[in-house]
Amino acid sequence: MRKYAFYFLLLCTLAVAAAGCNMPTPESAALNPPPPREVPAPKVIPAAPAQKLDDIKLVSAALIERLRGGRISVDNVTMDPNGQHSVGELDFNYDGFDVKNVAVTGYITAELGPNRVQAMLEGVILFKDMINRRAGVYFCTQYVVTPNNINITKSVVAGIPPDFPRVETYFVPEQAFKEAASGLTSYMDYYLFAIENAEPMTYGEGDSKVGLSGDYYILTFCKDRVFEEASLAMKITDRPYGAGKKLADAISINDSGWRILVAGGKFAPGSSRYKFYVGVTYKQEAESYLPEVVVGEFLNVKKPYAPAPAAQAAPAQSAAMQSAEGPLASGARFLNPVFPEDVEVIQVRLHELGLYNYKIDRDFGPLTRKALDTFNQQHGLPTGQWSLGVQKALFKGTGQ
């Protein structure tokens, strides 16, 4: 047994020695580095698709197309046939109107399950067409969003009546009007006819300032869409502000909310001796307590063809020119903060006064309101509101 134990111990010693001889030293490790170990590549995660369902844009687009008559469908959006929808009017659509702005005023979501979300969206859509007519609508809708579809279950769109509609007035010779009358069937027909045939209201070179007396039609166009319950009237008198003798009666033409006021008679456009005044009044609801407001005042006297430069004008003439107020300061034109282009005019004026030093973003937001409140405080006007009185004060002396 001792013999076998001796051999076993000898074998173990030799095995350890052999193992020690094979262990790499630092020098040998440097000369004979171990082979590189293969590391598995990371899992490739595919990129998200470039186009996702942008529910706010797609739902707004679907409502807009529905207002335009519904001839064009919006991909990935359906109007649930079993839902509740009140979008559009029987006698009018917005075909031919461009969308100028979509303002979101409310948006909330709730998860219904995996990849299924219910949303509610509300806001305002503003339209404008080629002759600068404007209209606004309020919308509210409920819909369900899935990865590949938006299903609108409830929707309502209602027109927004203007607070202070814009109007334009033209003096057209009676003979030209009678010759064209049979072919005038729409607001657009009347408007294009008026701007092509109206008496120019600036003096041309060599024109007489006496004015020609004759038979004319006075046409006033409302450039904002008004509704059936609204009252829009035109008074033609020999004194301003509707006072004095009434010179003609006006009739109203209503083309799906686009109003035209027409009056005929013997007038002298351009005459500074035989003046007459055209006043246009508006009431949002004829039977309500809301006040009637003057939205337009027009005089038959023409404007100078080429006014003298201020530097060459006589002192009295220069003072008169400086005292003359433009349409914004006089109230002949009203800026409506609902429309971005009107907000831009307000922001630029506040910037000129050093009250608004931010981006001209055409948004009547908190920064613009704060600047306007500062102006109102400086001039003793009520804060938190935009009104005709505020506008007149803001643009006084600007020539605008």
C-alpha cells in the first residue's frame, strides 16, 4: 500500500508541475494574447414610422372638408354613421374659402384600452376667400383614435357671428346697374360689378371738384358673414350720423348670410357742395338688448388725387392733415382679435409704444392682453377688454 501511495503522490506532484509550466507569465501573455471572444450584436429596434396619426390636424381637416360639401375624404378618418353629427348648413358651404387659422381651445384624452384612446377637441376655424370675405365657426368633436384610424363619433360646428362686421360702399351709375342687373345673381356677381363700375372716389388730374349730379345706386357690401337674426341697415341722409333728411330707402339682399344693401336716387358723388352721408348700422340680434353699433360712415366727397408732401404743405394745411384720423382711429374699420391679421396690427402698434416686446405671432394671447391692459391703465380705460373705444385710443394720431 505504501508503494501505491508513493506512486499516487508522485503523479499528483508531476501534474501540478506540468500545470505550473503551462500557466502564462505576464511576458508570455503579452506575446501570445488570447483569441478575441465573439460578442453578440445588439438587437436592432426598427425606427418609428415617419408619418403618425396626428389626430388634431386630421380631425380638423375632416370637419373642414365636411363644411365644403364633403366631396373629398380625409385618409384614416371616418365619420361614424351611427354617431351624432351637426356639421354644415343646408344652403351654404365653404367651397372656395381658404382656411386662415385653426385655433384649438380645448383638448382632453382618456385611454380606453391598449392602443385605443378617446379624445375631445374644440376650437375655432377661420376662413377667408379671394375677395377678402371672412367667416368663423366654432367646432366641438369626440372621437376614438387607434393606430390606423380615427373614428369621429360626435361632432358639431356652428357659425360665429361677427361683433363688428366690415363694410364697403360703392357709388354706381344707375344706367350701368340697370344694364347689368339681370346677370347679377350672387354676392360675388354684385361685388365684381361694383368694383369695376363704381365712381372713383379720388380726384383724377383735371377732374372738376364740383361733382356730377345724376342717378346712382349706392351699394354697401358686408365682408363678414352675418346671420338671420342680425340686423344690418343703411341710412342715407344730408347730415352725418343718420341725422337730418333721409335721401333714400335701402333694400337688403341676403346671399346665404352675405348681405348687400342697395339704395337708388339722385346723388352728386364728388360734390363738396351737395354733401350726403351713408351710415351703416349693425345689431347682432335684432330683438335683443344688445346695442346697435355704427360699422361704417361714408361721405360722397372725393379724396385728393396727390396730396402735397408734409414738408411743402402750409402750416395750417399740415395741421389739418395731422389732425385727420385714419379708419382705425376714427372707428370706420374695427379690428377683431378673432382674426390673426387683425391681431398682428394690434401687436405692431403695441410694439411701437414699447408695451409689447415679443414675437409678432398674430395670437391674441396672454402677453398681448397684458400689454393691452398696460395701455388701458395708462389711458384710464377698463382693463381686460378690447373695444372700439380702446382701438380709437390706441391708434389716435397714427393716421391709421
